[in-house]
Amino acid sequence: MNLLDEKEAAAYTDTGVWATKAIKEAKLFGKVETVCSSREANFNYIPKDFAVPNDSKYLHITTNNTIYGTQWQKIPHTSNVLVADMSSDILSRSLDFNSFGLIYAGAQKNIGAAGVNIVVVDKNILGKVKRSIPTIMDYRNHIKEGSMLNTPPVFAVYVCLLTLRWLKAQGGVAAIEKKNEQKAAILYQEIDSNPLFRGSVVKEDRSKMNVCFVMDNQEIENKFLQFAIENEIVGIKGHRLSGGFRASLYNALPLESVEVLVSLMQDFAAKNG
Amino acid sequence: MNLLDEKEAAAYTDTGVWATKAIKEAKLFGKVETVCSSREANFNYIPKDFAVPNDSKYLHITTNNTIYGTQWQKIPHTSNVLVADMSSDILSRSLDFNSFGLIYAGAQKNIGAAGVNIVVVDKNILGKVKRSIPTIMDYRNHIKEGSMLNTPPVFAVYVCLLTLRWLKAQGGVAAIEKKNEQKAAILYQEIDSNPLFRGSVVKEDRSKMNVCFVMDNQEIENKFLQFAIENEIVGIKGHRLSGGFRASLYNALPLESVEVLVSLMQDFAAKNG
């Protein structure tokens, strides 16, 4: 709405549920060229070889795909404006933020309570569309009013403040990135070495935020799920679209929790191997 | 966006800052006929005699005007669909809610914490515009998804639950309406009888939520403001557009607080009369 005129085209990468939703919404405002998709493989990888037309107004990516457990480990180089939905991995790793024209993210994963969205935008890409944008949807108005155009959701904003202070005290993004890598590494290592489990996505595209894995059949998956619940692991069941299991390792999750899960996977294999 | 096509017209009543903002936004989507305005009198009354064209898609009112302290005491009868911004007096009084086609309100006055909006809409008036509406802005999608189309701002929603339970325990809207009438009555009575103060709006249109009043000159207003602050009354200064003072008597404010203010006004008059 802010970036694309009706007769212009934008390039989108189709890597999962939220990427697909972004495509659907963009089509309301202009032409959309889906430059790559991993849909044919149930989104189990991040496409690498794709071309972005020079006249694309921007290239849109979803940096982490929560449901399928993939993540862009390398942000694509492009001469086009780069737009990213970072809802599920913002502030989890160091990136060259200067390479983005627009970043948007819901705060409810790594930043704070549900109810706040964060938008970081290069002012220079705004103000170039012809349509009338409702005041509340026009990023220029939010910039002008110091992000207080509307009555801010004060509690949710305050929780962001507390979370950001906590993140700073941890050593900031660089430090949390190392912890996140460590958490993901021990869990993927267990998945790769334990005969009962296997990762559900291509190794090089594995997400460090959402670790998705499956077992040989539904029966043993049910059994492991029950075992996990008995041992007070909650929310480990995978999304119905991807099946199996999903362990979300957002910033707030301590290493110890991952160690407990790994240990349970080992116990389960010893008893059921 | 949901109700008005580009070539259609809607009728708007211009009774204050938020009413004017509603007009500005509606103009992005269709034709707007401003059927009445009290702007020439700095919005110190609610217009009574105005005609709404039969072909207006709807009539829009702002039931309470916080900045100027006016309120529609009688909701206008109309054969058109009635649309109301009730942000600042929703759940403060009994109304015939069946007479509205659409009610919208920010929750932050009488319902809960900032960050939630409430929309009550007659399904039959939706789905009649030709434009493409972004998914998140289309009321039909929120209805379809049981108001959980997006990740809900859970804390703010929870505060609404607690506030609604509290309201129910008070005896509901009918009971709180009586309390609100009592609060407003004792304050307006003081304003009308105290020689130092006078109400700033036409009596019959006085708001029971926001009581606006002035004094003879800036000097004495500053003196009273200082006196109020010394006595731990906060937030009594009027909006810069209306000047003077504004006492907001939302549901959460107890009668005792109004009694303290009235008593201070009497003390001040005794010392400065």
C-alpha cells in the first residue's frame, strides 16, 4: 500500500504460510511476480537460484518461516529495494540492516507482548505511490508523529522496553545470536544422531528459531508426544501443515530447556529404539 | 473503506476533533457531505436541525466529544444506516443499540487498556463495496475468524475482561449510567453556582464524560490549576484547543474524586471570590 502502485510490479519469494499471505495482500495493490517458491516440496527449503526483474519495485522475503522451520541463512543480494517480514527472527541474529529498505515484524516472538508491530523503513522509498493511503496505514504519518500517531498500546510497548533492556544486559544481539546458535546446534545434533528422529527441512536452510522434526510414523510420534507432555514439555507438537514436532527456540528460551528436550529424546530412544 | 464506494456519498456531523478526522478519512473512499457543524462556535454545542439526504450510504456521528465536552444526549433518528464513533462514552449509558449499523470505539476509556478497538457491526451492511479491502481491514474477515484473525493483543484483551466483570458487578451499564449522571450532576451544579467558574458548552449538550469549564481570565485559571495540583488533582487542564479545564469522569472514576474536586472549587472560591 505504501510502496507499490497499481501498474507496478513487485517480486515475492514464496517460502511458507506468511510469505503466501504477503503475496495475497500485495496483489490488492499492484502486480506481483512470485520469483521463486518451495511449495512443491512442502516448503522444506529456501530457493537459491532465482532472478529478480530490474523493474521490480522491491523484493520481499520472509526471513524465517515458523511453520516449516526454514530460515534465510544468507539474505539475498539485490539491487532492488529489499523488504523483509522478520516477525519470527528479528533481534535473534546480526544482519546488515543497511541492506533492507523496509523491515516489519510483530513483536510477539523476540521483542515483547502481542499487540505491537515494529516497522523500520528507509524514508526515501516512501511517498512514491499515487493512491490515497488511510492516515493510519501511511508510514510517513507514523514517522512524523514519532510513532505516536494513535494512542499507543502502552502495556505492550512497556514490555518491549523491558525485553530490550534484558537483551542489552545479555550482551545484545551478537551475544544472543551465539546462544541461539548453541541451542539450535545441540538440538539438530540430537536429531541427526538419534535414530528415531529426522529433521524435516534441507540442512543448510534449517531455522535456528523453529526446529522442525518428524519420526517414522504417526504411532511413534503420538507416543513421543505423550512422553514429552508427561515430562512437562509443552507446545512441541508441529503445526498441522507440517506435522511432526516443532521446538521454538526464541530468544527467551534458555539453553537448559533445550538440554532437557535433548535428554528426553535420548531417554525415549533408549526405551523405544 | 468497508461501507462507502467511490461514487457514493455519506453524511457526517462535524462536532469536534475526532469527527473532523473521521470526515478527512472518509473522503479517501467516497463523497462526504458534512450535514452539520458547530465549528463556528468552537464546537460548543451539538447541532440539532440538519437533514440527511436519502441517498447517503450512512450517517456518521461521534457520540461524545472529549476535547470540547459535548455529547449527543439524543441519538438522531434516521432512516439511513447509523455509524457511531463511541470511543469516549461506550458503556457509560444505556442506548438503543439496535438503532446503529456500526459502532466503533477504542477501548482505552471505559473498557480496558489501550491497544484494543471494539467494532460492533450489522453483517447486512457489509460486502456491498466494490473495492479490494486489505484482509486486516475487512470486517468480514474478523467476523469469520471470531475476532482472532490476527494474533490478539492478549494482555489488553484480558484487561477488558476484568473491566467488564467489574462493570457487571457494579450492576452493569444501567447502574454505571446512574453513577455517571450523579458525578456529572454535582460537578455541573458547582460550576453553575460557583461565581468563579462557568461551563464552556451549551447546557443541553453537556457531556457526562468530559466536563469542560473556564474562568474569567488566564491569571485566575493559572492560580486554580496550581491550587488543584497542590491538592493532588492531576490531568485537570483543558486541551489546548478548548482551554480552561476538563474533568474526565469515565466509568472508573469514583464519585469521591468528583466530591474532592467540588470541595476544592468551593475552597478556592472562598479564598479568591
